[in-house]
Amino acid sequence: MPGENLARSRQEEEDEDDSTTDLSPSRASTHPSASLTVPFSVIAQGAEAVLYRTTMFDGQAVVIKERFRKQYRLPELDEQLTRTRMTAEARATAKAWRLSGVHVPALYLVDWQRRWLVFEYIEGPTLRTWLEGEGSERRARIPEAAAPVLRQVGEAVSTLHAADWIHGDLTSSNVLIRRSGSNDGWGEDAHELQAVLIDLGLAFCSSSCNEHHVEDKAVDLYVLERAFRSAHATHADAYTAIVWQAYAQHSRPQDARAVQKRLELVRQRGRKRTMVG
Ligand SMILES: Nc1ncnc2c1ncn2[C@@H]1O[C@H](COP(=O)(O)OP(=O)(O)OP(=O)(O)O)[C@@H](O)[C@H]1O
Ligand SMILES: [Mg+2]
């Protein structure tokens, strides 16, 4: 299994030196399981998971998200935490998949033993990369040009919240952009692009019977606002305003008002924390 082999070698590397893992896309290999020979490559590694691109099901491009073991954690706790995260991500992705207007990758397979979630591969950049602009002289995308995509994000989050789901880690790296129309560029006509939410491992359900449900929604939006500020300083406020406007227009007015009020409190708390460090 690619995951098992790499997880083992990664663990050995981790034991020697935390910073030595080679993640270059050229580190492609073959699928050693059964008689199949399937090329796969590492596309990303975070603190908890490594993601591979490969093919399954008669050539369908997929992403394997493997949550690797953390040697420093007690094995039972590691197992438990991994299960919780995998369950949350699988459940929230499946839920979001059924919501009209919310795009997430299809979830194809859950393999508890290998700690795998297997998703549809989404061809396209992250929102973060896309907002940073293209080419050698990269210029941040101006808000007007990015608006159709940012509006989709606001509407998708509003739909998710209306169904009582909180994403839990809304950043511009956790949104992928794919082409939905016939154009073959990434910039010119943002109307033909589709925002796809990913990384729902911290997602949770927060219904109106939960006294914190408005707070949860406000914090979800605040996390995105902070992510814009740290990754896209030049246009962060304008990007945030577009997302918020779409969110508010798409939500029931009383819900939008409640979240807006709470968001202001969350921002105040955030500012205080920033001032005291
Ligand atoms: N379905 C997908 N199709 C294409 N690329 C993907 C897909 N899912 C993830 N990726 C790529 O892998 C990167 C990391 O994925 P993801 O955000 O799910 O993991 P992570 O941030 O490491 O996870 P976690 O925060 O749960 O540890 C994404 O930013 C994206 O570039
Ligand atoms: Mg992520």
C-alpha cells in the first residue's frame, strides 16, 4: 500500500529528523498492493495527514488522505483521535455533498485500518493560490475579479450553517477552485469557476438547541476573515466583505443579523487577544 510504505518511511525519517521528509511531487512510486501497479504521488502533507494522488476504479483520479500515526501520542489516544477526525470528515463531507449549492469532493471510500479517506480528485488550485494570482509577476487578484468565486464561498457557508454544520477550519487553503464551464483558463471568467470546500476534519454539527450555535457560526466566519488577513493582506477586507455580503444575502435575515452581531463580539475578543499577545 502506498500509504503504509510511505507512512513507515516517513516515520523513520521523523524519528531521525522531523524536517527531512521529501515531499517533492517527483517522489512518485508504484502501488505495491496486489498485482496492481498504480502510480501515485504525494500532493501535500500537513501536521496530521499526508495526501496522495492516484487512480482507482478504472482510472478515476482520486486523493487518498491518510492520517498517520503520531509516535509521541499514546497509541490508544492516537487511534481514538484519528477515528474522531476521520468520522467527522467523512460525515460532514457526506452531509455537505447532499446540500444543493455546496460543492465538496465525492467521498469514495473509508478504510479504517489504513486510516484512509479516498476522495474524488479536484483539478485546480486552492483559493489561496488562485487569489495570489498567476504568472511570474504575480499580482493579487482584484476583489471585483474574484467576486464570483468569493460569493460562492459565502453562499456555500451560509447553506452549510443553515443546515447546522460548521466547517471548523475555513481558510483559503481549504477551498479548491475547479472549472465548471467550458473555459480552459483560471483567471478571465471567474463565473465559470466553482468553489469546492475541503478538509472537513474539524467540522461539527451545531443545531439551534445548542446555546453556542450562533457563536460557532460567527467563529467559523472569523477564522476565514483571519485567514484572508494573514494570507492576502492587500485585499483582505474587500474579500471578507464580498464573502459576508453573499453569506448575509443568502441567509434568513434574522440569522444573518444574529451572526453579524456575534461576529462583532468575536472580532473584539480577537483584537484584545492580539493586543495582549
Ligand atoms: N480532493 C482533492 N483534490 C485535489 N487536491 C486536494 C484534495 N483534497 C486535498 N487536496 C490538496 O491537499 C491539500 C491538503 O488537504 P487538506 O486540507 O484536506 O489536508 P490538511 O490541511 O493537511 O488536513 P488537516 O488540517 O485535516 O490535517 C489541499 O490544500 C489541496 O491542495
Ligand atoms: Mg487543509
